[in-house]
Amino acid sequence: MDSSYMVRPNVYEIHLIMNSIWNTVPYFVRSWVLLLRIKSVMKIKVNLQITDRPSDPLSTKLIHLVSTLIVLLYNGTCAFQYTEATYGHESYTILDSLYVVMVTLSTVGYGDITPDNQWSRVVMMLLIVIALVVLPGLISDVCDTLQKRKEGEGHVSKGSTPFILIVGSFKFDQVVEILDGFLNKESAQFHLNVVFLDINKPTEQLKMMERNSIWGHRVQFLHGSVLDEKTLLRVNARYAAAIFTLSDQNAPNPSKEDERNTVRLWSLYCHTKVAKEIICVREFKQYLLAMNCRCRGASTLLTNLLHQRQPINNYDEGWQAQFDDGSCNEIYTGNAPACVRGISFGQASLYLFEEAQVILFAVKTFLHSKNEYEILLNPSNSYIIKDTDVCVYIAEGPREIRDLENLPSPRIFYVADNVPTIRKKPFETNSANVGGWSPSRPVEYCSFASGKTHYFTIAKLPSNRHAILTGSRALIKRIGTRAPSAVSMNEETDTSVPLCYSLVEPLQLEDITLESAQGMSGHILVCLHREAINMFKFIYNLRSPHIKPDNLQDIVLLCPNKPSQKIFQLINTFPRVYFIEGNCRQPEDLVKAGAKTAKQVVVMSEKECLDEYERNSDSPAVMTSHILDLLLEERPKHAYTIVNLVEKANIRFMHLLQGKDLAEEIDVFYTPAYAAGDVVADSLISNVLLSQTYYKPDIVSIIKTLCGMPGPLHDGSAAYLLSTDPEITTATAAARLAPHLTSIPLPTEFIGRNYAELFKALLLMHEILAIGLFRAPDEALGNELPFVYANPVPSLILKESDRVFVFSPPGWL
């Protein structure tokens, strides 16, 4: 008891001593403790892991710098005023004290107010020393952080939301096209921002765009890798409205770049847990090239429907006015308007065209037989539009689609009156066995190379590699199964398996190698430059079951080197495919490959890895096309050349040997070669698909359906046809007879009549849905090449040389 009583006074005494020492410290000096607390508060989110949103390093360092500067000014002002009031003869106001401190720190020294005692001088010297020790480091940190931000190592702030993250390697022209798609549209979100993440540092052009362009306040260029978790946190990837990752188009090895891009996709998926769509531009390119061989101008028609364009005011030639009117149409989707619910698809399509010049060409509906939503092309009068359907249109703008909600329901049932009767049917029959041929019976042909007889029929793709290339989930699921019987599905009615014309027995390279194509005519000549690339998707489209067996064209691949075994195994199951060894830039090799007798000559692109300023010059494809122009001055009627380019700007070189003097400022959309469908440019597809996919989530599925690509789950139109038409009992017949995009000659009864009458007659008499015209060269319009005219005005007068882009009716071939 006594000992504890003796200790207690010592504790009180120590407390009083410490409190007395603390009280001797001027109050204003305690602000330095406040500065430390500010730093702790700024780090509290990170320390406690309240959120995974990273703090902006530039903002953090600016707050630290400003807080330190304020504390210095505050302490200097208080200390100077205290020493002058205590030891000096002057009494300065707070403003005077702040003024002298700021003048001292800025090393100006006006001399109007000076310390008049030694303690004030000590305060000023200490202030200068502390400022020299503390401030330079803080200012340097801010400058370094700002420099890193300029070089792309910045941070996506909260004020940038909503934003889209685009990962890849970018060039200035590519960025302009991407931004034009996202930020310069009628449907663009007003506050949407776009963040580009590149593993390379942004170029000076991109930095200038970020500072000075009309989109500068909505664009940010960052440098980093999505494989780094810190980079994903820095760009706030988890909070992006959408993420797109692009393969480098300039990569010397596209296959390896695709592998790297796949790993980037996995990294993003692991971080965000979201991935909905994978788009392969090369896949679209090959399908569009093949569609151009089957239906000239189809590539331009579909590419224009992806681009949002405004009409120009002045035209140099008459054909440009019609082409421009058609190119301003675009694909739109929307819930079925009240005016067409409960009526047949054909009646609804005709009503909307006559009332609003909007073409309803497809619906997205739920198929109970497959338990999936599928896109049905031109289901025609057998289909009744439901309340839950999503309609797919061709229209000039979103306003036209919104106005459909205000249309009244049709008061009449349309009949084919006051229009000519089409005597010759555009499609042959609605029988499952066209021309007496059954898909189950093999067709024979004599090989042009070996003279042997080979057999082919419509069948599913044979190998696992084909399954991966088509993207069919049904085929991919079969990988690893020992036999077809191990797969629990009825192949006779399975519409998820892609079908095509396939050989009964695969061929060897010797069986298809030609020394010369002399004597061959009407074939497709494909010009390859250095090596035989993977042409599977191109040939697969040209062996579609929609084509009658008698109409299959021979395909000749001209290449300096023979295909590798790996590449050859992808195409050795297709019938009527040949290979010739030769250089497509040598006229004698082109003649040997039958260029003068071919119906179509397809010139593939080749990516050249030159210097920074001349990458992707497309010179091999451009030079080959010019050699063909000189070589084929006289060629068969309806024969044409299709050139594949990487960059759209190189389209202007297509007319140099044709006497065309194109204005330097002319848009590539108005060049004759593009309008005719004779050019397919990768950049016209890749960049616009990003914005289209964001604003229209179904657009990729729609374009794939139009191009004839196999769907990941089912062929929607074939599945619907199989479940509704009792005469069609197999998936093979359904695939052959499903609606598809094609072109037909103008029926002679409509020469000199208007387009509205043609649209009505085709739809009501034959359930054929017209969507545009392919107009032949015409002196009156000034076009030396044909051109595409999508969704023409109803009053347009038709000509004998016109071809009509149509969706075939269900059950017809």
C-alpha cells in the first residue's frame, strides 16, 4: 500500500513535465503533424483495401505538394509574426507576414519589409533551408508523374466513366476511324470516353490528338500490358463499359499475334469475368471475298451497311448520287413495332417499305426447338411476328426506326394486283431434291489435274481443325470423342453442324497440282504472293450447300511455293480445287493459270514489314492488279477482278492504269472499284466493327448470317425451316434450302417500271425479299464500272441490265 502510494506522485510528475514541454512548442508548428495525417488519409483506401479502384498518383502527389507548401507558408508567417512581435519593434499584420514569407521563398527580396532582429533572421534562414530540402523533391515527383502520363503511363480517373477500353497497337489513321465510329454517331453517348491501351508508348501524333483534337477531352492514350495486374487496376478495366482487344495488323506473323491476343483476352477475362464476342477480321475478309465471287458487289453492300454515313452535297458524276443514297443506309435493330405484331413477315416487310422506306429483312426470335435465340433471314409469310421478336432493318437512320412506333396498323391485306406477273421463276423449285438430285447421292466429276473421277456430296466437316476454324461449338464439343456414335445427337436433324460440299475421299497434293490451266474456263483464280496461306474460309463459302452442284466453279490457287502439309489438309476435302506453282506478278504465269479465261480473279493481300512509315503498303496486291489490267484488256463478259487490300487508303491506286484522274480529297467510298465491289479492304471492316458491336450487340451475328458463316450454336434459318416445313426432314435439306443472300437478273416484266412495283411483286408472288440493285455501266450515269445501290428509292426506274440483291425465300434453291 505504501509502495504504490509512493509511485503514483512520480507518474503525475512525469505527465506534468511532458505536458509542460508540449506547451512550450508553438501551436503553429503542430501543423506538420496534420501534414502527416493528410498523407495517411490519402492512403487509407489502399491500406484498408476498401475498394480496388486505384488512386490517381498525379492527384496524390499534387495534394502532397500543395499541402506541404501551405504548411510552409503557414509556419513561416506565424513564426515571423511571433518573433517580430516578441523581440522586434514592429507589429506586422497577417497579410504583411504572409507577404514577406512568399517574397523570401520566391528569392525575390523587395526589401520593403525586412527582419529587424536576429530571431526573425533565424526564422527566415530556417524557412529557406527547409524549402530547399523539401520542395524540390516534391516538385520533381509531380513533374515525373506528369511526364509519365504524357507518355501513356497515366491513370483512368473516376471522371472518365463511362469509358470504353481498347487494347492493341494503334496508328493515327486507325484511331481516327475508331473514334469516328464511337463518338461521331447519331446514337453516340454524350459522356462516353475512349481509352486506348498500347504496349508501345503513344506517338507524337497521338499525343497531339489527345491535346488538340475535337475529341481530346474524351480520349486518353495509356501505355502498358494487360498481362500486368497493376496495369489493369490502373486503367480501371473492371469498370469499363466495354473492352475490345485487337490483334496488331502490322505483326510479321499473324498466327503468333493471334496467340498473343488470345492470352490478352484470357487475362482480361480473369480480371473482369466478362467476355461475349470474338471477332476475326480475316474471317470476315475471306467470307466477303467469296461472297463477291458468288454475288458480285456483295462485299460493298455489306460493308456500307456497317458504316454510318451522311450524304454529300456535290457529285462529279450521276452514278455517285445513287450510290451515295444507298451507302447512307445502315443495319438497325429494335423491338417489333406495334403496327406489325401479329401479322406475317411478308406483309409486315411490304407495309414498312411502302410507309417508311424501311426494309425489314430478318427477325431475332426464340426457337423453342433449340431453346436459343436465333436470327431468321426472310422467314416470309409462314412466320407471324411476335411481341418478343427483335426486328432487323435496313434504314437511313435511327429516326426512321423510332418513327415506326407511330405507324398505325395496316388496314388492308396486301395482294399482288396492278403489278406484272413474273412468268419465269427466279428460283427453280421448292422440292428438297432439286433437279432430281438427292444430297445423299454423291456427285462425280473428272479431275482437271489427274483425269481421275472423284465423288463429292454435302457433308459435315471431317476434322477437329475444321471445327476450330468454323467456330462451331457443336463440332468443338466433338473433339476428343472416339467415334460419332459417342456424340448424343441425331445428325440427320442436327442444324448445329456446318455443312458443305465435301469429297468422299480426301485428295493428295499431286492429285490437284496442275502444270497449266489451259482449257479451263469460268473458274476462280486466286493469286497468292509468297506462300500458300490458309484459304479454308474462302473455299468453304464457295462450297456452300446453297449452291447447286452443277454451279460449283473450279478454284485455282496460284502461288510461288507449294502449300505446307498443315495448310493443305485444310482444303484437301473440297472438290474442284487445284494448285499451280507460279508467280502472280509474272504475266506468263498468270496466263498459265488461266487468267484470261477465268470468271473471277481474286488477288489476296500480303502484309509487308517495312519501316515505320511504309508498313502495309499493299504493293504486291496493287502491282498484281495493274498487271492484270494490262493483261486482260479483252476478257470474257461478266469476268472481273477482286483485290484484297489491308489499308483502305490504297484503294485510290486501283484506277491509275484506267485513265481515271481521281481527286486527291475524294473519299474512297466513291471510287469506282469500291462501288463495284472489286476491292475488299481490311481496315474498312475491322475498325467499324468495334463501334457497331458496342451500339448494336447483335450486329456481328447478323453480318455472319448474311455472309454465310456458320453460327456458333445453330443455323437459325435452317433450324426454323426444319421444324416448320413437313417436306424438309433432314438438316442437309434444311441447310440447302434456307434463305440466303444472292442476286438475280431483273425480270423482263419490270424493265422500265419502278422499284416499288418490283419489291411488291417479288415479295407477294414469290416471297423473295429485294434489298438493293447492282447497276451495270451506263453512259447516262457516267459509270464505267457497275455499282451497288442499297434500298433504292421506290420511284427509281429499272433497266434491263440491273441485277437485284435478294434474300431467297425459304424452301427454294
